[in-house]
Amino acid sequence: MRLKDYAKGRGSRTDTYSLPPSMIQIDPDFNPRDPSSPEVIAHVRSIADSILANGYDQSEVIVIRWTGERALVRDGHCRMAAVVLSSSAEYRRDFPERPGITRFHDVDLLPVRQMPDATDETDDAYKVLTSQTKLPLTPAEWAIQLKKLIAQGQTASMIAVRIGKPRDFVDRVLELASAPIEVRQAVAEHKISPTLAINTMRTNGSETGAVVIRDAIEAGGGKARPRHVAAVTTRAGPRAEPPSLCSFAVATVLAWEGGDSAELDAALSALADKIGEATLDAARRKAVVVIRD
């Protein structure tokens, strides 16, 4: 069934409608936010407070994908979460008293705009990435979303153009997406900057780099800085030479096109003997990005 059969058009804009909040749902696959992060919790609460005190700002249109029976949020995840929170009896009970506020505002209808029918899930994913203006995505949130786009067949160059970011930004985010879980967690918790984490893994390989990062965080009292990484790396001994990216890429492409996994295994084994497992792992992560382009 069409959206306009459910909704009431607003003004002269035929692409904007009003829907009750009960018909609008947050699709976890298209929500770039980590709902448990302190920044997101504080952001959603601030919007919920404003809704209770002043009502919902009708200029803040929520972009949705209409499925025929329900609306799935594509832009406005925090606003939708705030609407749900503001209607909670528990949240209203704990809402602090403020001078001049004599009643709570309810949200009966929300302004929504439908994604064009000609677009698909890939377009929806890009919409999620390019619409986060009020609360910027964290590096970890970027990593999750770009990884999804790669899985949908998008290349790093294509992504860079569509989101308006330098190619190096995309490459670094994808490297972070493939990092060990403890590294990604450290970045999410602001224990190390994304740039320092990526550079450390590029220098040492992902597994050794994760150990260096862990020790550097401990040395820095919970926050790793370049001097802590340098000190830990020096204690660990001389660093390995950077891997031969071209050699690995050629070996992978041959196997990719020829479909001979035995050739790839032999090439990887030879490279591992030559440059070591840690540096081979770093080459593998870099080569995947190169080959997909």
C-alpha cells in the first residue's frame, strides 16, 4: 500500500507526510549510531528534553523507506529515539522541574519524507553516512558503515566520491574496520586516536600492533599517545621492514582471476617465509583495498 494512503500530506509538498510515531521504526541495519555510547545517550536525551518542554520541531523531517506497511528510518535515528524516550512514563517522572514548564508535550504525528522509489539499499546506506551533521559519526561507526558498503560491491574510490571524503580517509577507515576487536574497542573508548592506531598497525602488523597499542595505553595511564607507542616499540626491538604490497597483490589477483586456491596458498606461504606473518598480515589488509579498486 502507498504511503499517502496511510499519511496525511502536509502543505503543497507531495513528498512530505505526517505519520504517528507507532508506524515509524528504527532499522538496526541502517542505524549508524552506537546507542550505548555516552555521546549518543546525551544527544538523544537533549532532544527528548526539548520535545517535552517545547514539542517536536516540525521542520525536522525524518527520512524514511516505506515498505508498504511501515516506515523505516533512514535519516533521523536520534530524533526518533528521542520521541520514543520522551513518551516514556519513567523518563517523564524523572524529568527535572524547570521554571515555566507547566505541561509535557506529546508527539501525535511526525513529519516524514520518503526515499525516492528509484533508489535502493546502497543509496540508503549513503544517505545514512552523508546526513549525520548534528552529531558526527565516530571512527568506529564510520568503519561499520563503510564495511557494509564494501560488502554491497562498492569500491573505496566509489565510496570516497559519494561521501565527499578523500580516498585516504576511506582507506584508513577500512583498515580500522579490519583491525582486531581490542584495537577497535580502544578507539571507540578514546584510549587511542584512530590515526595513531592505524599507523601503529601499519608499522607492526595487526597482531603485534594490537599488543603495542595495549602496552602503550597502559604506559599512558589509559590514554596512548605517540610517545608511549614509540617507547613500547623501542623496548620491543627493531621494527620489521614494511611488507611487499605489490607481491601480495599480484599473487592474490592471479588466484582471484584463475580461481586456483592452491596457487594462492603457495604464494602466501612463500611470502610468509620471506617477510614474516605479521608483515604479511599488514600487506593482506592493504592489498584487499587495492584489489577491490
